[in-house]
Amino acid sequence: MTSQNDPLPPRRPITSIWDFAVRAWRPTASWVCVLVLLVNGVVLPVAQLWGVTVQPLSWADLSVFALGLIAAGASRTVEKIQGVTS
């Protein structure tokens, strides 16, 4: 069992753009999903109060982004359970 005072393991340095892309795909995809949901759920409804008429995505289209966000989180959880570090 680890203590809260144990130091974190050292992180590998990023050695190339490919190494960065391999490590950063999940956070990038997650932030894209969050931004799409934020724009469609908050920004566009508020913008309609000022007369801006923009057609938001349907809930069927937004479900793809929500499921993508859930899948990215679930895959990281599985990797943590298996002991995979990135």
C-alpha cells in the first residue's frame, strides 16, 4: 500500500512530436468533446437571447461526443487498473 507522502514516479521526457501525439490524443479528444458539449449546451442557448440564430447539433449528434468522452475516460481507467503508465 502506498502512502500519500510517497513521491510520484518520474515522467518520461517527450522526445519527438510523435511521442507527444501518442501521449496527448486522449486529453485532446476529451477537450474537443467537452468544448462541443459546452458550445451546444451553454453558449448557443445564451447567444439566442441576443438574437443570434445558429443551428445547434441535434442530441443524436451530441451523443457521439458524449460517448467519446466516456470511452476516453473508461480506456484510461482500464489502463490504470492494468498498471500502464504514460
